[in-house]
Amino acid sequence: MLFFTSKSLIAATCIMLATMLATIPGTTNGAPVTKKVVTKKVVVVKNPAPAPASTTTTTKPTSSADGSIKMSLEDMNKMLCLLNNFRAQNGKPPVALHPDIAKSAGSHSTYMKSLGKLSHDDPNGKLQQRIERFGFKGVGYAAENIFEGSSSVDVAMDSWKKSPDHKKNMLSGDVVFVGFGLDGEYFTQQFAAPMDKKGYPAKGSFQTCPKGGVKFSVKTEAGVSISF
């Protein structure tokens, strides 16, 4: 039989408690152990909503590659008459309508319409290159007038007559052939002359203002017939 004094009993109790604490997880020699807890941030990614359908389409400006003549022959006839009458009033010889130049002019009007503005630039190149691209070879002189805002031949001609630079082109003594284009409200006038004089229209071989018809036929000094 064991007998404990009060002091020995207290000491024994402390030893027992220390032993018990040492066996409890999370303590060291009875002292609490602080564990570092790493919390991972979980990001929940939802399926992104589809982008709204674009309502804007980008259209690359184009130039008519086939050289289709969109301007009616009636309007071409009227513009040729007005142009040659204007030239006659100013002591200048008449000019003849050429189908290849008309194709070039029509192509440029289509290009300006696709741009939505006036421009002398064109994907088909510089003016001389554009005219030759559509069949008129050996360009020795070339000039161009452009207009927007109306599909009326009279309105376009009146506007050009009031502009010194455009008027100069219409009254140039170097011009031999012309071609006109219209697409929407975009007009193009192109003026040209071949380097070879044999390509000039023979005098009296064409009407300066055809009456009662819209078909054009021009015979050059070399005897070549050009017609729509």
C-alpha cells in the first residue's frame, strides 16, 4: 500500500497530465502545434457566352474586271453630244466614243461606288494602264473627269463645265477618243489619244452627235472599224 503526501500527490498528478498531453495529436510536449494551412483558390470557369453576331461587314473595294458597260447607250449618246457641242462652241474638234475606253470608265465608276467616294486611284493601275487593260493599246494621252451626287448627264456636265480643271480636260486639243461610265451616282469621263496617228478616227467617219440612234461605229485612218 502506497501513501502519498499532498506534495507528492500533486507532483504525480502533473506527471500524469504531461504524459497524457504528449499523446494527443497537435501537441508537442503538451504545447499546441500550429499548422500552416494553405488554402487553394478554386476558380470556376464558366463557358463564355458566344460573341454577339457582328452586324458590320467589311467589303473590299472592287473594280469591275470584265469591263461591263453599265451606262446606257442613250446616256452615252447624250453625253457625247453635249461634249462635242461644248467643244465646237470653244473651237475644238469633235471626239469619238471608243468602247474600250467606255469599259475602263465604267469599271472606275463601279470602283468609286464600292468606295463610297470619289477617287482617281484604282486597283487596275494608273489611268493609262487602266485604259490599255481594257483593250485600247498604245495610249499617248490620257485624262479623266469624275463626279458624284447625281445620275443625270446634264447635272454632271454642268458641274464639270464650271470647274476649270475639268473644263480643261473636256476642251483639250489632244483628245481623240472618249469613254463614259456611270454606276449609281458616280460618273467617269476618260479621254485618250493613241501614240500612233493611224489610230486616229478618219475625218468624216463618225457623227459628232448621232441622231436617232445609239449605235456607234468609228473608222480609223488605218481603216480599222471600231464599233459598239
